[in-house]
Amino acid sequence: MKKEWNILRFLFASISKLAAFIKRNITKLNHNRDGKYSAEAVAFGASLISLLLLIMILFVPPVLGMSDDGSFSRVMNPAGIYHREDSNENLYFNYYVKDYLSLAAEESSLPNVTGQGILVLMAKWLDWFFTRDNIFDLRFLALLYTFLYFPAVFLLIKQAVKRAVTFTESIVIGLMGIFIFADVSYITYFSSFYTEPLVFISLLFCTGAALALQQEKQNLAYVALYSIFGVILTTIEVKYAVVGLILGILGVKFIILNKELIWKICSFTAVLALFLSSMFSLRYAPASFNESSKYHAMTRGVLLQSVDPEETLTEFGIDSSYSILTDTNSNDEYPLLNPDNKDLKEGFYDNYSSPEIAYYYLKHPGSLTAMLDISVKAAFNIRRDFSGNYEKSAGMPKMAKSIFWSFWSRFKAESIPKTIGFLVVLLAAVILLFRQKTTSLVKEYNPRGAIPLETMLAIFFIGISNAVITIVNSGDAELAKHLFLFSVSLDILIYFAFAQLLHKLRIL
């Protein structure tokens, strides 16, 4: 017993000495670097490393990207871009394809008038300028995303690093930014026709620009970035229409930050543009959900969480015999019923709509909570299981995923508690960490000082809105396809909560 006790004492003493040694060296390093670094320098270094990782992932063989789930045509065909081969194992799901047939402008239909549609046309022109052939290389689109990605991640990391007070704190926050926002799960989307890259970049810009306005000296360039990328994000797809409303509400705060007339005019214009973009999106943005989604909204949503499916159907005026569809999924290998079956059009589909389903969840918050719990699980895994990252020529199995620089995505999928309880804890942590140090918000409210908390709350509600809209329109059958914005929102909240907690603990 005495021997074991001596071993424990030795281990404890060794750990104490090691901790003291590390602490002394950290203190020495911080003292030596004091005044010799800046948040901009650390953020630039982190962004540069992120850029190098991106280049390795997308442009150094074996090049990585995302395979087509069948939705690419909606984006590329209006720009005159088409698959080169017939439908086979190389075309959908299994492998990433980078080369496509490119038709002349006069042979293509009307372009998709969204931020993504414009970028696709620009990439097509850039490809033609350098190659002068009828083959479109998808990496030209990835290159355009790269040009947007670097300043976006720089701006975001800079705002996080500004919360640090020592050199070592800054370095750790910068490294954390690299781990999260340069993860292969995000970067591989760049080499695809999915909307996710522009969603990702736009939300980074909006968050970084909003937080930058906390500074003593406001810059209208940040208001411009906030509104431009807010409008782009809002109009990508109709499911993001509510984002413009949330960003617009936050933007109202910017109007009172500065007394100059030009500032107020520009800020008001930015807010108005965000509100109008929501209305534009509802009317003109590409549709996010289809008839199959409507089928799942009932069978894999409302009925899935219902204690008595027959009674629930009666609430909607639907014959109770349709309860046999409860928990069915049209994506099954042998589906019970095809969503476009004519027998569903009268008596089933015509008795409910998205607003009516939303009202049902409002009356039954327990069902919505259960569905949100499922959505949180899905949001922590943004790597589409059915989408491969490699070209077929790389010799990898079908639907193979790259593990290079996937630390964060694997950690989220395997280690973070994936429940609505974690979401509540994260929200509570954000409020506690970013709340203003004041006893009377009415008397001592500081508009500039409140920006971080209000921005984090806006990001939280953007994520929640994405989850609720997906649940209302497609139940849990298409979560992996539609919850990307929710996932990015969670990562941004976790990142800034980590930075703020590190600052408050003063351990580095």
C-alpha cells in the first residue's frame, strides 16, 4: 500500500511540475509577444492555413468534391451545363465528377437569377476563357468560392481573436477556427453544384461583419458586407426567406450606432434590402421542397410523433384509413406508396398545407420538440452519407469519404451530445458568456456592447428557423439535405462560445 501511495505522490508531483513549467513558459511567451502581434495577423495566418488546406483538398490529386444526388441539373442546366455520360454508377451518388458538357450561351436557357446562378455563369465564362473548349471543369466554380472563402473566414476569425487578451489565447482561437471552418466536410461542397458553399460563406460574412460593428470606429463597408451577403443567402432558396427577416431585425440595431446622417441612410437602406429580399425569396427563389417532401411532412413528421395517428388525421380532415402511411418513407427500396400516386392527390394532399402543419406543431409543442431533437442529431453530421468525395479514377469504393482534415466533423458526429438538451445548454452558455455587465439594461444599455450577444442570438434563431422549416415541409426524411444552415449556425455558436470561455477562464 505504501508503495502505491508513493507512486501516486510521485505522479501528482510530476504533473504539478509539468503544469508549472508549462505555465511559466506560456507567461514568458505572452510577455515576449506582448505588443508584437495583432488580431489581424493571427486571423490572416489562420486564414492562410485554411486556404492551403482547401487547395490540398480541392486542387491537389486526388481531387475531392461532392457527387450529384440528382439535384445538380436544377442549377447547371439553366447555365448550359450538362452531364457528359449516360446514367450509370459514375453519375449519381457514388463518385465525384468534375468534367461536364458546356454549351454555348445561345444554346442554354434562362439563367438561375440567384447568387449561385451568377457564380455558375461566371465560372463557365472563366473556364471558357482559359480552355476554349466545350468541357466545363467544376473546379473553376470551386475557385470562385475560394476567392470568397478567404476574406469570409478571415473576418470571422479576426472577430473571435479580438476577444483574446494574450498571444497564446489568440493562437488557440485561430487554430480552433482552422479545425472548424476548414474541415473537409465543408470544403468538399465547394466542388459541387449544391447551394451549401454560398450558404456557408454568406453566413460567415454576415456574422463577421455584424461583430465588427462592435468596434469604436464603425465602417460602412461592414454594413455593406452584411446586407449584400444577407440578401444573397436569403435568395438562394425559398427555405431561407426567413433569414432576411432575422438579419433585418438585427440590422435595425445598426442604425442607432452612429449619429451621422450618411450612416443612418446607408444602414436603413441595408435593412430595407434585407426585408425586401425575404419577400423576393418567397416569390421568386428556387423551390426547396417537392411533392415527395409534402408526403414526408405528414408521414415522417406529424404522424411520426402522434400518439393516435387516426385522431391526428381527423384533425386535418383526412380519412383515418390513411394512418397506414404513418412512418413510411418514399425513399425506401420498396416504398409502400409512391408520393405522386394520383390516389393521394384527392383526400390526402388537398387537406393539408405547410401553414396548417406549422399550426399543428404550434398546438402540439411536444411533437415539435421531439422533431427538433431528431434535427439536432442530423445537424451534427453534414457529410451526406449518400455522396462520395472521390473521382472513380481514384480507385476508392463507392460513396467513399475522405478522412483528411476531418477532425471536427468526426468529433461532432462521435462525441458531442446530439440532443435538444445540448442545444439548450449551448444557448444558455452563449447568453451567460456574452451578456452585458450591467445591473440595469434600461439605464445602462450599451448598443455597441450588446452586439455580440444579439448577433449570437440571431445566428441561433437562423439555425432554429432552418430546422423548423425543414420539419414542417418534409418531416425527418430530408434532414441531411436541408439542415446545412442549422449546422453552420451551431458551429459558429460553438466557436464563439469557446473563444469567450477561453478569455474568461484566463488559463492561457
